[in-house]
Amino acid sequence: MKLSLLAVWALALLAVALAGNATSAHAQALGRAEEILRQQVGAYSIAVAASSAKPYVGELYLWVSLADAATAQPVTDAQVSILAQRSIDTPEGRALVVHSPSAPGTYVAGINLDQPGTWLLAFQITSPLGEATTTLDLEAREMPRNPWVGTIGFAIVVLVLVLGGLYVAWSAGRRRRALQP
């Protein structure tokens, strides 16, 4: 019984250790959005917020808020595209941008920054108000790695396996002794 309890505690510790190493995008998305751009372009007042102003390599969530610059009314019928390109030599990627029904004038997208470095994000907007494009440079950082998380997790798994094997051997011996006359 004590050995089973020890195994449960070991697995719980492993789960806690691995949960502390959640992906950066998920952690960023759960946090507060940070404004990274606010400007007037053509007939639009544009504000862009990101799940992180200093993102790590991986998924980045963007919220593009559009308003008519003359009336400050939200623009709800726009087609918004985000083009992301790491450098001149790399092909650009296009993000799917959808209008958020819960926030009129807000368009949401997720982009994957798959390499560290400076990314050029181009926001292209088309609506009855006209067309507009604005750009933004964003620096994606390399995800810091903690080598101890993997090492400790591996050690816990090995310990659980060894203790489990010892428990099985001990139980089998105990049962054999109980069955002998």
C-alpha cells in the first residue's frame, strides 16, 4: 500500500513538473493582450493587440480593432488579411482573420512564428470605406529551455518504473510464500 502511494505521489510530481513547462503560445494567450500598434491609415483607425508584445517562437494571437476614423464607429464588414514574413528571402504566410461576434469591429487571428528573428506583419484591410495597408516589425525570441525539467521528469519516470517492478516482485514472493505449506 505504501509503495502504491509513493507511485501516485511520484506521478503527481511529474505532472506538476511538466505542467510548469507549458507552451509559450498557450501561456501568452491566457495572459493579458498587449497593444502593439495604434494608428490611423486611410479611412481607418487601427489598433492591434497581441498575446505578447515580445513573443517567443510559436503561436501568437492577434486582435485587430477597426473603426471608421471619421465617426469612430466599429467597422464590422471588413476583409482583413495578415501577411507574415521573416525576411525578404523567405516566403510569406497568410493568416486567417475572422470577425469576433462578441466584439464588433474586432478581428482575431493566430499566426505561427516558426523561427526567431524579426517578422514583418502586413495588415491589409478592405471594406466599403476603402483599402488600407499598414506594417509592423515584430521580434520573435527563442523559447528559453530548462534542461532540468526533462531530466527530473525522466528520473521520476525511471524511479516509478523501478519501484513498480520491485513492488510486483515483492508481491509475487509474498504470494508464493503464502501458498507454500
